[in-house]
Amino acid sequence: MKERTAVVPADIRQRFSTGSKGQQPEDRLFFREGSCADYRQLSRFHYKSGEPATMLRVLTLRSRGQSVVGRYLGRRGEDVLAGVLVISLPAPSCSLRDLATGGRYRGFSPRESMALLNREVRTISRVVVDPQWRGLGLAVKLVREAMATVRQPYVEALAAMGRVNPFFERAGMKRYDRPPRREYQRLLDVLSALEIEPWETASPARIITRLRDDEKSLRFLHSELKRWARSAPRRKRKQGDSKGETLNGLLQKAREHLLCQPVYYLYRTNCTREAEGKEVLSLEPENKDHRSAAEETAGTSIEQQCRTRGDAGET
């Protein structure tokens, strides 16, 4: 039987084209104010489940190009959601915030402190980029746009994976690390002596391969990891966990502790100097019927915010 070659019609080929010749994907990107629905569309790509407790604003980064399905169906005027950033009200307390701001929000009653925080601080609580758009620095672009458009003196973020992917620093935010726990410091010193960076624990096989020809260093590292495992805070282990005290298993445990310590970031906007020069005389409402601007923005009372907001700001 004679073979037949399928010819794709020109209009179909054109619908699957990716854009103008020589145009890069990032050239078609633009920012737009979004909604909770935009965040929910990409939320499955974030490592943390659930939504931030107090979402105030959703910033989206979109591409003017159509999706594959849209091009095939010949849709016009369509754009593609590439990333989202969520801005929320700040958590009631954060020790690293106190360090970064010189204790500006300490010394007040809980109600006064919360009102001042609501007025002066905004928290970047989520940054999510669609996997198809990763590797283009879009998270940095989103953070910079948020910093440029926030009207409060401070923009903050708390990132569990800040040591692995420091895009907040690349965007211009200042990093504040929590001092290492005493039981971690010895292990960090051991890694330093072996010329192993903490981030390298993300790949235990890489460390083991590097030290494979140095039996003394391998035994030393294994011994110190066992010592650390006995003193470090214990996390619940699933029944049947077979990691035990093997070198690979202990390195995996160390990775979970060393690389998942939250990192705090703070950015001082152009409004900061003006706000810091003001003396806070009274934050109490003049009468029972009057609500502060911060409360109105939140759409809930300060007492409700204190009850619902825990680590809502972790990005």
C-alpha cells in the first residue's frame, strides 16, 4: 500500500506558531491586577497548601500570546497567566521583624501594635510562577513590581525556601537570618571544616561522592550527624521509615532542618522616612463607632485578625 504524507494546512500551522519572529517570550509579558481566582489557578504549584489568611491584593504577570488550545481554536484577545503574587496584612508578631525595624512595633498593646502594623506594613505572602515560565526571573519581576506599587512604608516576606532560591534578595529586599540554634551550630561548623556548604545537603549523593575517597572524613561526618540527630528537635517519623542512621538518611534529615529555616526579608519604600519621623500619639479610635483605616482595609476587626493570622505570611 502506498504511503500517504499528511500535510498540515497553513492556517493550522500558523495557529500553533509561538509569536513574531525573533520575539522572546518575556517580551510579551505585562502586569495586571488580579483576583483570588488567579491565585487559585496556580496555587497547586506552590509548596504550601491553603490560602493566606488575609489577602488584600493579587498581582498577576501575563503573556499576550495565546495558549496552545487558544491558538488551535483561533481565539483572539486571549492572554496566558504566567505568575501571581499575593499581598496580605502582616502577622501580629515576628521576632525578625522586630530586629529589622529596631523594635518599632514593640511596646504597644496588642490592639495598638496590630493597628500600626496594618497601617505601615504589607506582606508578600505568596509568589507562584507557572512551571512553563520558570527560569526567566519572573518571580523577581513580580516582587519588584509589588515593591514599586505598595503605598506603605514597609514590604516584608518570610520564605521557608529563601536559602535555596533567594529571589527576594535579587529583587532588592534585605535579608535577615534567624540565628542558628545551638544544636545546629556544631553541625554547621563540621560542614564548614569539610568545605561543605549548607545548601549542598540538598543533594546527599553529591556529598557522599565527593568524600568517597576520604574514608576518615566520611566517618567523621557520619559520627557528627549521629550526634546531631540525637540532640536536634525530633520530627514525627512515619511508621516503617527505614532511613535509620545511614549517612544518606542523616544527610536528608539535616537537609530538612538546615534548608527549611524561614528567612525574613524587608524592603523600605519611599514612604518609610516620612512614616518613621512621625510620633505615634494614640492609635485608639476616638469613639466606638469609628474604625481605623487599617481595620477598614482588612474588612475585619483587629481581634479577628489576631485570631486568624498565624504564619500567614510565609511565602
